[in-house]
Amino acid sequence: MSYRLVTSESVSDGHPDKIADQISDAVLDQALMLDKHARVACETIIKGKWIGLAGELTASSDINYADAVCSVLSEVYNRKVCASELELLIHMGLQSKEIAHGVDHYRDARIGAGDQGVMFGYACNENNLFMPYSVVLSHQLMQQQKRVRQSNPMLGADAKAQVTMAYTGNQPSYVDTVLISTQHVAEFSLSDLRALVQNEILDPIIPKDLITEETRFVINPAGSFIEGGPDADCGLTGRKIIVDTYGGVGHHGGGAFSGKDATKVDRTGAYMARYVAKHIVAADLAERCEVQLAYAIGKSRPVAVSINTFGTFKIPESMILSKVESIFDFSTEAMIVALELNQPIFRQVAAFGHFGRSDLDLPWERLDRMERF
């Protein structure tokens, strides 16, 4: 029988780029708690104990940047981290007047898009999360790694997972390869580490019915992994955009999410596109669906909406698109309201994926318009 392979990866919340994403979204959440109309574009760079925040922020109250940084690091490292331990450099200015005008003073009194761009949302019927199975398992492995390390000091915060699924047609058949690399303390032997990872991280997560004689488990293939996190590598906001979305399945418009308020349509449009694609698949109009949106800066409505079901449609794609355009409003303001994006809900998705999160009640993951299909 012929199979095709699909591989996706995830990283832990202690990966340096993910630490940067979480700090940027912690700043955003803090701003939204103080002012739901705050305008935020916050980039984080972290190397060792040096952390820089740069970007634009306009809000009605002052932000405690040190508190945002320390709250993230304290959760990642499972201990209280104080600002006195760090070297913080803050270089945040106000939002550009021209961008602000395009967003807030659009001629029809609606909120305009904060930038141009293309966004994609994807859904499939592989599981009840409507997500590619390879990225679901990769995220779950990293969440399990976090749970294990919180009670086992032998493991460090930095880790990566990668899962390769074998498919027959559009459906996953079995797990071909599982790869995991995790940071650990120097006194923990590689053999003991591999046994721990197999027994406490891999075995509880990888479904037994997807394991065959062909399945390979690869643990810390480079050997020891003692130095990790921002001590080993520089972290930067927005470098894990495929981890954040669908693990390389489907397209990506290129815009990162973290640190951006909801007027930035590369975030809001991607959330809306996922919301719509999930409804289409859940309504059994297609087995797989990708929704593409395109926006122009300052314009409220998209310049283009398109749908691709990869040949799996149950009714013509033109009819699906007509249904979608009658049910969903893609204007910037309507998306913000429908998906509750003026709320401080973003730090929680800055690690372990923005979509398919069964552990969170995310507005863009709800199927609350099914009756209209």
C-alpha cells in the first residue's frame, strides 16, 4: 500500500523564540486589561539575561513591562523571577499617526485594517480538533514535557518535538516517526533521560492504535542537551509561525501573531479564516478546507475572500463561498467583536499553538454558527 508522509513540529514554552512570543503577548494582554482599545506591536529579543522590548504601544494607562517579562519567565522556569536578575531594555514608542488614522478614522466610521496582507485558515476532519494530526501530537508532547518537568527537576525548560504521520489518502494511517529533544541537567545520564521521556512523555501521548512495527522513536539524537533556552540561543518574537498554525500543512501568509493587537489583520484575519474553515468542515461541506483572506491597509473589508477544499467538497466551492459570505462578516471591526479580540486572551496561546486547543475556550475555535449552515 502506498503512503505519503506529513511531518510537523512543536517547541516548548521554554524555547527561546517561544519565550519571546509569550513576553510580547503578555505585554499585549496587560495593555488590553488597562485599555481594550490599546494599539500594540511589541517585539521581544532575549539572549541570556538580556531582554529587549521594542515597538509601538498606545494605551490610556502605563504598562509595567518588567512585570510582564517576569511573569512569563516565572511560569516557564517554575520559580519566581525578579527584574533585578535581568537586564531589561525598553524601547517602545507610540503608534504611527498615519497607521492610527488608517485604523481609527476610516471614512465609513468602521475600523480599518492595520496593514495589508494575506491570511490563511485551515481545517480538516482527521480528528475532533479539526487539525492535522502531526501538529496536534507535537503540541501535546510539548505540553506533556512541561507537566513532567514541573515535578521532575532533571528536565529543563527547552525542548522540541517532531511527529511524522503516514497517510492513506487524506486520513492518517499510523505514526511513522516521533522525535523529541529535551534539555536536562548534567547529572542525568542519557540512558535514564531516554527512558524517562519514553515512559512519561511519549507513551501517554502517542495513541497505541497509531503505533506499528514501522514506528520509530528518536530521543535526543544529538546526545546531551544541557545548555538551552536563551543561554544557548537568541530568542525573537515571530520566528515560529508554522508551529503557531498548522505545522506546515496548508499555506501561511507570513505574518506572525504575537505582540499584535486585533487591528493587525495578519493575526485577526488568520483567526477568522480558521473559524470559517472549521465551520465548513464541521458542517461536512468538505473534508479539508483552506480559507484565504486579503486586506489593504486602512480598508475595513477584505479585497478578496477565497476557499480551497483540495477537491474534497461535497457541494460546489462557489456555493460554499456564497454560504460563507452570507454568514460571516469579514470587516475588521466585526471580526474583533465576533472573536472577542479586545480581551486579554493572547498570552495563553503564545505557546503550544493558536488553533485546535482543547484545553482552552478560544472564540475562534467555537462552532457557534453551525445552525446557519
